[in-house]
Amino acid sequence: MNSAIERADRWSTGSKLLLLLTAALLPLGLALAWTARSGIQTSEEALSDVARRQGLAGSRALNSLIARNALALRVAANGALRAGGDLCRETALSLALTPGVAQNFALFDGRGQYVCSRGEIAANPGEPQIAPGAIGLRASPDTESLRYSVGLIGGMAVGTLSVPEMATAVRDIEPGIREMTVRDGNGVSLSILTETGKQDSEQLYRSSFPIADGRLTVTETTAIMKPSWVERLALFLPFLMFLVAAIASWILVHKLLLRPLRRLQRAVNEYQPGSDRLVLPERLGSAEEIRSLGASFERAVDRIEESEHQMAEALSGQRRLVREVHHRVKNNLQVVASLLNIHGRSAATQESRDAYAAIGRRVDALSVVHRNHFAEVEENAGIPLRPLLVELAAILRASSPDKNDRLVIQLDVDPLYTTQDAAVAVSFFVTEVIEYAMLTAPGKPIDVELKRMSELAATLTVSSDALLVPEEGKEPASRQQFDRVIGGLARQLRSPLDSKRGRLGVHLPVFPERG
């Protein structure tokens, strides 16, 4: 419970206000809307029931008209058959004595052959036979009439009801029907009444009823009144009240909260770290939350500025310390290289002098890496490989034996940068290969190539005829020792050793190109 209250306390003023208005007005609005909707629905149901009753009355009027005419025709035709003589004359006389029935008919014998007719009726030779006592009904859109057939003993009689006759009978009973359509058992429809237009305040209600013992289906359209605009307004009035309250609340929140927040946001966005302290606008509205938020921003920015200043000082001190360490390591390595050079010149044998020189070259290679790493600390962009290889080639030329006074080292190096660990392995790799080449085959030129192969990788290749493996005979021990050292340096670079005829190559990681 307490946690829920604490969460509610952290809501914004606009949310609290909207929640209170919703809790107070929405249930009342829903109750009023439900009451209004129930009244409208009851009214619509009553009007629909009236329309259905009108349609039922119209269908009954049509059913009565059909039954009356069919019965009159059956009685007249049966009487004429019993009396003998002129069938059509006797039937017409009998129908003339019956009020409110159609005078159009046709008589057929028991074989379905046409006998005679009266009035405007089409006598179809192939008229379907009807059993005695049965009634058949068929819509005829071509003649705009409804044909009814009655079965007789020894024949059949067919009569028609025109559309005007049926429409008059329906209108006399229920004038409120706008449309009426009759559909027989074969799906043929006949329109009896058509719509004469409706007013804007009316809506049409459609209903269907079976008549003539299901032989016909009557579909009727009746006009009923729509709910008035006052009734519709009563339905939406509670929601309009809620909407007005919400808009008024939003305007209030916009003035008290949103505008001051935008001013505060603009001031924070315009603030640049490292510049003067954050300056907030003087007009932050009357809401206490906004003023407290502005003060919190000022305190947070001051703490961040102070923390960044301390971090910058610590980083600067660490950089100076690292630079000093690499500088001291470089100086110590140069001292070691100088001592090795002195001892090498005073050595008693050539083998000792060569050993001192080999060790000195490796110490120089490591010193070159530390010197370039010292520059990398200043730029923070990685160790540059081009100046490293250029300086290393110059040191190797200077430390070559006297018989290699014409040592040629050609460089084709892209301006690439790598890490300290990779730079150490590259420096030792180049030193080992060039030393082996200049000691094994003095005077042979040496090519060093460094090319980028992808965004984060490059290929280092050292080529010379001095690296050719003898085709016959056993490899010397120096070559085997050289292969083990080079293989170890390639593994340190996490690269396979690309060993081809007169060429050795490895892959190394590099930094992406600077934009």
C-alpha cells in the first residue's frame, strides 16, 4: 500500500489532475450515457416493432388477396365444369358475381391443353399441371403479374393478379409500406411497391414474411423515424463534459508545467560542457516541481563539471607517468645497447663480436618500439609503423658487418598504426629476418613491404634471395634455429607464417584509417 502511494506521489501534476477528473466525472458520464442509450434503444425497438407490424399487415393483405382470387376461380371453374356448356362463359359469369376478384383467367383440360381464356392473360401451352385441389403460384416479371394456378377435376384454371391490383390491396390496408417484393419458390422476384423517397429524419426497416403456405416470400421496407439530434446530443453530452474538463486541465498543465519545462530544456540543450556554469531562465512558472527540477539540474551539472575536471587532471598525470616510464625504458635500453657495443669492440674473437652485435640489434629494435610508443602517448592514435620500420632499417644498416657495407634495404610501407604488442613482434620479426639475410648472403638486397589488406589487418612481407632454402642437402643448423624463431614471432602475432620462395610474410592487426 505504501509503495503504491509513493509511486502515485511521483506522478506529475498533470497526471494527477487528469486522474482525479477521470475518477470524478467518467463514472457519472458513463451512467448518464448508458441511461440515454437505453432510452434511445427502447424507442428504436418500439419503432422497429411498429414497422414489423406494418409489414406483417401488408403481407397478410397480399396473402388474403391471393387466397380470395384463387378460391373464387376454383369455385367458378368447378361450377362451369359440372354445368357443362361454354366453360369460359360460365366461369366469367360466376366471377362477375364475386366482388373484388380478378376477371382474367385461362382454362386447360386434363392433358394440359388450352381450352379458352378471358381478359389479358397469356395462355402458355406448356403450363405446369396442378393436382386437383392444389394451388400453384409463380411470379412473372415480364407481364408484371402474379400467376396463380388451381387444380380442378379434369383440368386446371390459371389466373393473374397485376402489380397495380396487388399494390392497391396492400396500400388500402397499410399505406406506410415503401417497398414490397414477392419472390416465388424458383427465386423469381416481382416488385410490387417501389420507394417514393424518404425524408432525412427517416430510416428504412426491412422485414420478410412467408405467405401462401410458404410458396411465396414477401420482403417489405418500412420507414421509421431516426433518433433526433437532441437525443443524440443527450447521448454524447457526458463525453463532451469530460472532453471539456480534459481540455481545460491540459491548458492549465500546459501553462504551469509544459512551458517552464520547455524553457528549462532549452537552457540545458544550449549548455556546453567546459563553458560557464549552467544558467537557467528566471521564469520557471509557479509550480514548485519545476523550480526544484531547475535547481537539481544546476547541482548535477556542477558535480559533473567538477568530476570531469578531476578525471582530466588524473588522466593528464597518468599520461605524464606513462610517458616518463617509456622514456626511462628507452634510455635504459640505449645504455644497454651502448654497453653491448663497447664490449663487442673489445671482444677477443669474431664469434664473440658477432654475438654482441646480434644482441645489440635486438635491444635497438626494442628501443625503437619504446621511442615510438612515447610519441603514441602524445597523439593517442597507436604506434606508427612507417617511422618505426624506417628507423629500424637505418639501425640495421649501421650495425651490419663490414662485408655488408653495401647493404640495401628497400621499404614500401603504408602509413599504418598498431598496438604496442604487435609493434614489438613486428620489430623483432624484421630484425631477425634482415639479420639472417645479411649474415647468410651479404650484399643481397632486401625488400620490406607493409600493405593494408582490410580495415583492421595488414600484411608484412620481407623478400630477399638470401632467404632461399637450398634445394639439395640438409638445412644448416642456423636455418633451423631461424625458422623456429620466426615461427614463434608469427604465433605471437596470431598469424600464419607465409613462407614462399625467397619471401616471408605475416598478418598483423592495425587501426582503421583516420577520417
